[in-house]
Amino acid sequence: MVNWFWRKGAKRSWVDAPKLRPRSEDSGSATRVDLAELAPHREQFLAQAAYLQLVAFEGLSASVATAPDLAAKERLTRAAAIALEKHHALVAEITRTGADAATVMQAHSAGIPFFQHATRGDTWAESLVTTHITGGILDDFFVRVAGGLPDDLERRIRAIYASASHEPLLSEQLRILIELQPTQAAHLAMWGRRLVGDTILVARSALAAPPSSANDEARIEPVFTELIAAHTRRMDALGLTA
Amino acid sequence: MVNWFWRKGAKRSWVDAPKLRPRSEDSGSATRVDLAELAPHREQFLAQAAYLQLVAFEGLSASVATAPDLAAKERLTRAAAIALEKHHALVAEITRTGADAATVMQAHSAGIPFFQHATRGDTWAESLVTTHITGGILDDFFVRVAGGLPDDLERRIRAIYASASHEPLLSEQLRILIELQPTQAAHLAMWGRRLVGDTILVARSALAAPPSSANDEARIEPVFTELIAAHTRRMDALGLTA
């Protein structure tokens, strides 16, 4: 029997990239594995969710600092505040377990600095797309994985993610930007597509255990396919081809 | 009679630096002019106070991004959240007047981008000192100037500044840093001293009108001397010579 649950010290291989079929949405629910079955240990979940909100905050606050005008700054400070509140709410859940948040985040940080580096945009527009697209996929992901946590914790985690989203603010800012500079659209669409692999990879590393066979791989695919479908809708809403 | 009140379109000269006597605390209250008498127009006050909290937030969030470890990041995200909350509370006061916050901040922004540029640290330690020292002086300043605002607004402004301060978090972080790297102390002390001129300058530009004679200059000096005395206590608390 496959051990889907968290294995202490299990190594996540960065080479073990998910083989996605982003265009296919007909994978069939018969083969579907709910991500909740793969839910990580409580500590690992909270650590990675909290750290990745910190990454979103860092991206947003850098976008505040480099915004071209105060109206854009204002919009982005709102988004930054939302990411920061989520981060602190997740840190509070770690503290509630009696652990030290920084220590726990450090212990489960493998892959996150790489993800942050690999997805960092070179321009203001790229950075906005990064936070919007990676944040969207990861928030979707953690909400789904929360189903595998104890009920009371699951309820609080869902409340944290449901409380507010930086998505509308970022998508408004990106629509303004693309309207003003329509020639950027093709480049940003490519940048958006390029982010998916690294984002799915860091999400995979937050699962209880990496799939251990080609068969497991096939079973897990539909879940990621759904995350990709939501990503495609997010890109469509910006008028970008996913 | 001197027109202390806000003059629309009055130019603030950057050459007109205050002639401070930072070491002297015996200026005598007989000559004291309370900053409240120089209180700017409501809009100007709110715009500059809000913009300068945004500058503090940008400095803190850059320090989060470059922090050497997650414990430091955590401490600094708390400080960043406080600056961001103050900024949003001040923006809410602008919005309450029916004005657009970004427009109003832009209209009263003269000198602020220069201040931000001139006080930007080259290292993580310098940046922390910048936010701690300039934020401390400016918060003191705006609380004092608030005395010249209408009573209800003054009460709300005082509540915003009293709600929380990033000062204890930053001074804790700086004490840790100086304890680990005592050889940095002399350099950071010099950096701290160097920040005072630019900070007083940007504070001065937020006054209703710049002093227009040598006599006015002499009358306003004691107030800035008090801000400097508080600054000296802040430096002392870090073990740095002011």
C-alpha cells in the first residue's frame, strides 16, 4: 500500500517535476485523488503555507516600492496588507502549537528560496504577474490540502484563506497595465505560463510524500490539472493566453 | 505679523536647513514655540504623514526581504505591519475628507522622494537604523504638530500614532545586531547622526510655512531641539553615540 502520509525527513526531488497535461480537463473523476488524502503533517502544512505567504508579501512590497505612481502604490499596499495578515494568521497557528514559527518555517523551507528566486520578475509588470499567478495557484492548493487537517484546524485555515484575497487588487492593476501597454500582453502571457512549473513544483514539495510510482503520478495528475484550470481562468480574466 | 499658516503654493527651500543645536537642551521654555502653532492645513498634514508612513513601510519591507534569517524576518514583518496599518489609517482620514489619497499625497510630496533616497542605507544594518531613527523623529513630529488640527481630527491622529509603534521591534533587532557585531557600532552611530539633517528637513517642509526670518528661526529651534533630545535617547538605548 502506498504511504501517502508525511514521512519525516523524506527528500523531495526537484528533478521529479509533475508531468502535467494543462490543456486536458477530461481526466475523469474516477481516477481523482483528492489532495486532502495527501495532506502533510500539521506542522509542515502551516510552515510552508506561512512561508509562502511571506514570499507573496515580499513580492508585493517590492512592487509597492517600484510602482510608477502613488495610485498604484496604494492599490498594492492593500494587497501587501492582505498577504501580511494571512502570513501572521498562519504564524499564529504555528505559535499555538507551542513551536517557534521561524524555526519551524526554516525546517520546512526546502525549495522555497529556490522558488522565490526562480519566479522573481525582472520588471514591475513581471513581478505583478508572478505574485498574482503563483499566489493564486498556491492559495487554491493550500485550501484544498487543508481538507486533510484536523477539523478545527481545517476550519480556521479555510477562514484565513477566505478572509480576503489580493487577487482582485492585482488583477485590477494588471488590467490597467495591459490596457495602457497592450504590446506587453504577449510577453506577460509567456511569463505567466513559465511560472506554472515552478509553482506546481513548490506545491508538490508541500505534499505529505512525493508520489512514488508512475501509477501514483497518474492518480495525482487530475488534482493539479484542476489547479491549472483555475490558473487558465485567471489568465483569461487578464486577456492573456494561458 | 508672521503668517505661520499654510500658504498655498509656498515653496519650501531645501537650502533653508535648520540650524540645530542638538547638544543643547537648555534653550529655555520662555522662547518656546509649540509646533501646534505651525500646524499645516489638514490636507497637507494628512498627505505628508501618510506618505512618510508609506516610506517607513517601504524601508521595513525591504529589510524583511534582505533579513539574514527567518527570526529577523518575523520581527520585521511585525514592524512592517504596524507602519502599514498607520499608513492605511492616515489614508482613511484623507478619504474621509472626500479627497483621493494618491492625488493628495502626490500634491504634497515635495521633498519626500528626495528624503527617501538620501536616507536609504547601503546595508541591512544601515537600513534598519534609517527606519528606526527617521521613523522615531517623524512620528514624534507629527504627534506634536497634530495639536494644531481640529479637535476631533487631532484625537483620531493621536490614536493612530499611539496604537502601536515599530520602535521596540526595531530597537530589539538593532540591539541583537550590535551585540553580534560590536565593530559595526561606530559606523552605525555615524550613520544615525547623518540621518538627522535630512529628517528634520523633511519634517520642516511639512510645517504650515517655513520660518521667514532669523527671529522665527530662533523661535522654532527649541522645538526641533526637543525632537533631537528624543533622538539622542533613542540612540543611547542602542548604545550608540548620538
